[in-house]
Amino acid sequence: MTEQETPEAVARWLSLVAADAELSPYLIGLDRDRLTELVARALATSTDLPYLGWSEAEHRRAESYLRRRSFWEEVEDRCPGLLPERDAPLIEAALRRITDRADRPEKLALLNVLGRAYHRFGLRPEHHPVIDDALPATVPWQEVERAAAIAGDGPAWWPVEVLDHDLACEGVAVITVRPWRRLPYRPGQAVPVCTPHRPGRWRWLCPANAPRPDGTLELHVRAVRGGAVSTSLVHHVRPGELLHLGPPAHTGLSLHSGDLLLIAGGTGLAPLRAIVEQVAAAADGRHVTLIAGSRDVAGLYDAITLDKLQRAHDWLTVVPAFSHDPLAEPGERGDALTVALDHHRPGQQVYVCGPPAMLAGSRLRLLAAGVPGERIHLPDRIPWR
């Protein structure tokens, strides 16, 4: 291996290990520069990889990632021109992850991306064994084909540059990104997001803004316990880095006619703020009340932007709801749903978005309060976590 090829081989090995659910935990807390140096030395001298605490079987698998030809080379050798070389690492990481222990939300995000990739790159059943051999793994091709059948045309992902990363409050980041090519989405939709820090892992996020002339998007991310992607996005991503966004998907939060009561919990604010911006772009006389819920004042991470929106539009009323703040005003004290019911008026379309515990009982509470079922809108087309 030449001196020029070594860095690419090391980067590919790190990517494969990070995408392997059993091997990736061993990378947590390691000095990446030192590890890169040791792996490069192992390649150059044909010696063993450094011992990271894994079992003999895990070590053999890590060795196989380092010594074998790349996924793209294996596929290209048997099916020339099937996959673009620059896209192969993303496809490989996603396929590896979907053969592993991805939970349901992540699996749906993966299928959203892989279905579009399958359709875009013209994959067919005769290609399945070639790709399985190159991984090596057995991909659930029936699920991927079903996703491809409804994927439609267009890119499988959009590379985006991180323009700004703001730690808005403890555990919550507001990230502004600019796609290399415009991402066609509508307010209330969700997009899968992937960071090179966690290759092959995709997490659903909703843009917090309506489409802008410059194409930029704002993403609100809370680091959740055990959430590899969310933790990386909040604590490790920096301006200038590259992320990937998958095809937009409907969530059940599209704009309907009439006055709106928007009830947000935590970063569930993102799609509802995008809907507010959508209304602002074509004001039609409707009134909008936005309830922004958090535990306390410090947790209301988007307060400045919400204040600017309310000052700019007399049809918009923003009400904070603090569930654990004894100093809150009486009309702002309580969980978001409780405060929202005080502001409900007949005829309003009611939207709710927030953490799973908030969503779980929200429909029943709203129905019990007299809100017609057809006027209740939840992000129920995608399982959130």
C-alpha cells in the first residue's frame, strides 16, 4: 500500500468499525489521532492492530475490515459501474446498519434512504448476492425493495455544510446547515440526518424553518441518553463539517385551514415553528397560538426567535409553559397541554409535537376536552423517540 493510500484505508477502517454495533463502543473515549497513527503503522508494517479490549472474534472482524478490499472495489469488480465510488461508503454503512440491531425509528429512516438509493442507482434482484458478498452480510432486500417502490425519483441524500452550531441550552443544539443543492421539503416534514461521526446511523429531525431563499435549514437537536446520532450532533459536530440529509417524509403535521393552536414540548417546537413561518409567508387572516413547553425558563432554548416572531406578527400569540418552575406566572405554570387547553377555542386546528411521553396521552386529553378528532394533528406517521 502506498503512502498516499494509507490515510484513505485508515479512514475507511474507522468508518467500518464505527458502523459496527459491537465494535463501535470500543472507540468511545479514545484519542482518535493516536489510534489513527497506530492503525496506519499496522498497515505499513503488516503487523497486528492495537488491542482495544475486544474479544478474539471481534478482533478478527476488525482485522478483516482493515485487510480486505473496499466495499466499492468488491462490487465494481463484479458489476462495473453499478455504484458511484463517492456514494459507496454511505450505502455500505447504511446496509451494514440495517442488517444489525437498528430500532424501529432508525430502521424506518434507513429504509427511507436505502429505498431511494435502490431506486436511483437502478439496483435489481440479481445485484443482491453481489452486495451481500461484498459486505459480507444478508440484507433484508424485501424491505428495501418495498421502500424503493414508494421512494419516487430524486437524490438518496443531500450533503449539507454546517454553518453554525449553537449550544442553546444544556443538551440542546441549534444547527444551521446549507445543502449543496436545494432540499425540497415542506414545513412539518421530517428528514433523516447522518453525521460522519456515526456512519450508517440516521435519525429523524424536522427542519425548524419554512424554506428560505438561500436554502439553509435550522435543526433543533436534543442529546438523548443512548442516542448516538443526537449526542454527536449536539456535542461533536462543528461549523465547516459535512452532514447528510435523507429524503423528506410526511409526519402528519401539514398545514390545514383555519386558526391554529400549536402545542410544543422541548425540541418538538421545530416543526411547529416551521408551520408558523409558513403562515407568515402567506398571511391569510388566521390567528395562531403557539404554546412552547419546557421544564423551566432555562430550557426554553428558542425564546429569542419566538419573541421576534411574535413582535413581527400581530396574529401570533406565543405562550410559554413551564412544568417545573415555581416562579412561573400562574398562566404559564404547568405542562404544555394543560396550559394549551386554557387557550383552546372552537374551530382551531390543534397540533401537538414533543417527546414520546407527551404524545402518548395527548389525543385522549384533547378528545376529552372536546376537540374533534379530525382537528387533532400528531406526528404519528413516523415513530419518534
